[in-house]
Amino acid sequence: MQILRVLIASFGGYLFASLMTVSLSFILPFSNKAESVLLSTMVSFIFWLGFIIYSFSGIDIKKLSIQATLVCLLLYAINYYFLVLKG
């Protein structure tokens, strides 16, 4: 079961961090888009570390996978709204 926890922490954390990078780059109010992408990339590593720590905090694996899936789907929906619908 620890192998599954490591896989969820690493790949799920990477997916969460990359989706968070895109979301933050839309939200940050910099005039230069490169600055907002750079800052959101740096901040996403903190989110990835937080996700890894949360994965090993003793939470049930089934609950962890459901929560990670729901959060990633929510971030994907937000990114889809900003990219496709808002243009």
C-alpha cells in the first residue's frame, strides 16, 4: 500500500502542481505574462510539497485518491473555463 501512496503523492502531486500553475498564471495580476507564469511556477513547487506531505499524513488511500481526483478535476474545469470559454 505504500507503493500506491508514493505513486499518488508523486504523480498526483505533479498533476496538481501543474494545474495549479496554469490557474495561478491566470489569476495573478501582473502586466507582464512572463512574470505571472514564473511566479506561479515557483509557487507550484510549494503546493506539490504540501500535497506530498498531505499524502503521507496518515489519511486513508481511498480517501486520498478521491480527494486528489476531485481537486484536479476542479482545477481542470477552472483552467478550461479560462482557456476555452473566456478565450
